Amino acid sequence: MTGPGPRSTPVLDRRRLGVLLHPSSLPGDGPRGTLGPDARRFVGVLAAAGASVWQVLPLGPCGGGSPYNSLSAHAGDPALISLGDLADQGWIEVSEARAGAADGPARAAAFGSAYRRFRDKGGAAEQAEFGDFRQRHRAWLPDYCAYECIKADQGGAPWWQWPPTLKDRDPAALAALAGTEPCEAAAFAQFLFFRQWHALKDYAAAHGIHFFGDMPIFVAEDSADVWAHRDLFVLDKTGRPEIVTGVPPDYFSEHGQRWGNPHYRWARMAADGFAWWRERVRTQRELFDWLRIDHFRGFVASWAIPATAPTAAGGEWMPVPGDALLSALQNAFGELPLVAEDLGLITDDVYSLRDRYALPGMRVLQFGFDGDPGNPHLPHNYVPNCVAYTGTHDNDTSAGWYAHLTEPQRAVVRDYLPDAGAEPPWAAMRAVIASVARLAVVPWQDVLGLGSAARMNTPGVSTGNWGFRFRWEDVGDPALHHLARLAFLYGRGSGR
């Protein structure tokens, strides 16, 4: 199966400026940011700074760990729900919101309380809204709620360690769970998440801000998706992966990277027209205006590592029917609001697939300074159909990156970015904002001029990641005015 020829994409409809910040990094009470007042305040800040795009990381439940290792490809993270907004709307008491501000039992109790109040006192309009939500998400919501309830009852154990009737989805065992208060409360929590997200999305749209999401290509082994759809993954009879994901050895890693996600049974997925993928993208389209596909090269071939291998060195490339998949998605949804994460060692067939569907790729300024003037990550080599970054969530901040360069390396950077010696973040941001890339995205840490302590993630390091939060007192008017000025100067001013 082949897809259509190149066509225009709605992602890069004009020159825009975006800011990268996950909602968990917002200020607020408790250990993580939420979708409440601070998120709405941030929308106003973005609009004032000339931005029209807010890019986030995946929104799935992750227990405070990596958002790329979620329990569900569809569900929202209940930790992002604003309890203060729930109290303002009468779903819970103010005292419950205060007690549940921290992740833990009090937070779970607050959701249970909200569900019981809704169940016993909810009006007809709210009941209908909840019913519509369940119907719209019927393809995944019951399985996710059952998974969440069983996992809690089993002390957090992964699904392959559950009792056989639950692990193997015995119909009678699952029927016994349906309609129980824990499962109903789990569904209601998802309803609350989507409700708050849509309210924030509508608020952002009213301020001219579009939402740009992120979809990992693979899913976690311990997830509702693998438990509920074992036939779609390369698993053995016990439910454990036979082969796992990663990338091969290269210049940066002698043994490669062993990610450990289970691989898809692509032939099985293709047999029903990629129904699982269509549902997954349907959910993401509801949440976001545009969507980045992480590890896009995996749509051409993915690195398959024997599950028993301790490193990625013994793997091999496994072909993937990415053209057929993208064709099915285009037939289902029309133009695809997708951006291809095409970083790393990419082969020509990956670029061909990306270009066949006119998907924008990515450029990262920090990757440009290897001494080669033809490096595609240098702004003079950018093309309009791309998203340009100073750095991504996996990079150091611009200030931290420059500080850790050797003096000869800094000299190369200063030769290209003359202002880098005085203000590395602003020199980097000016370069990508001035480029021909239709969308320029800058991490919020760069706008604030923060150093390495504010880095979001260091790949290959298992601790100290995903915890960055900023403070409102760090946000000064001069920085916002400077960013707005750059957006205006280079034709990226905020707008619809």
C-alpha cells in the first residue's frame, strides 16, 4: 500500500513562535504543576511574549517518572488535574483540595470524593456530559480503568505478575470489576482530566495559542495497552517481550541503547487497517492541534533486540510498514497534523517517507557546531517545512550547554553567533527565530536564562530527570518584551 503524493500540511501554515514547557513544570501548590490557574496565567504570558504555540511532552499517567513511559497511550495523568479548580466548581471541599495537593493517598481520596458527589448529586447535564465522554472513548477507557484498579489492588505490581485470571483477562473476572466504585472513579478522573484540558485548550485558543503535543512511537510494557492487546505485540506465551526496542551502537554509545519497549506485530496491526493506531491518533487529535511523533525513523525500520540481551549490540533492523500506516491515518483523518522527530542517524528512506507525506522535520541548533558548514542543524541550512529548536527536552539549556563547551568549541559558536559570549540563550533564540523555519520553538528555560540545574532530561541517566519547575518570580518583563520583540522582528508575532 502506498500513500498519496506530497501535499500541504496545516502544521506550518505561517511563521510562528512556540515555547516548550510541560505542565508539570508550572508553579503551584504541591510537587507538580497542574492544569489550573498557573496554566491559564502561562497562556497569557505566552500571548504577551508573541508566541502562538505551546509545546508539551506526553500527557499520560507516569507516576512522576518519564512522560515517555506511560501506563496508557490514551489516558491523561490525574496528577495534572487541578484540585483547586475542582473545589471552585464544587466537586470537592476546599479542605480536600488542600490535603490532596501532594501526590498520594489524599489526592486519590479527593478523586473518590468527587466521583461520589457527582454520582449522588450530579445534575442531568453533567451526567449526560460524562456519558458522552465514556461513549467517545469507549475503545480504551474500560480497559484502562480495569487496569488501573487491578494495579492498585495488586500493590502496583506489573500486569504480568497478576493472578492468572486477571493477567489473562478472564471475562468473568473483568465483568466483576465493571461498575465497581474504584473503576467508576477511575473513569470519572479521566473525565475530569479531559474536561480541564479542553477548558485550558479553549482558553488558549481564545488567546491565539495552539497546543503542540508529543506521541512516543512505542508504549510501555507495563501499560493498559499491552495488557489489553497482547496480540498486537511480540510477546511470548507468558506475556513477556520476545524482542525489545532500542537503537544500535553508534559514535555516541558503544553498546547502543536498550529501551525495553515491546515491538508491534505490524502484520496483525495492518490486518484491520491499523485500528489501534487510528484510535490512538484520534485521542491525540482531540487533545492537540499538532502532534510530534517521537522516533519517526521507527516507521521505516526499528531496532529489534532479543529480550534476553543485556545491551542493544545484538539487535537487527526490523522493517515497518510506515507508508501503509500513514496512508491509513490520512484516509481516516485527512491532512495529518504531524511533525516527524527525525533526529539522529537517519537514512534516506526515512526522509523519503517523511517527505512523501509533507511532514515537517526537526532542527536543533545545539547539534550544529561540528565544524561542517553543511550541517543541517545550522540555521542557514534550514528549510521552511521544519520546526527549529535551540534545544529539546533531552538537551541541556542553552546557558548550560554553552557553559560546558571547551573554549575552542565556544569560539566556533561565537564565530557563528557573535552575541553568544554575552548572552548565549538569546543568541541561540535569535538564530532559530530569525531562520526560515516556519515554526521556531524555544524551551522556557532559555527564555528565563536558566542553567543546567533546570535541564528537563539527560538521556541515559536514570535519576534527577523530569522534575524541573520554574517560579513566577523568575519571570521578568524584560525577558518577555525581548522575546516579543524578536517575534515581531522576524515575522512570528502572535495571532490566530
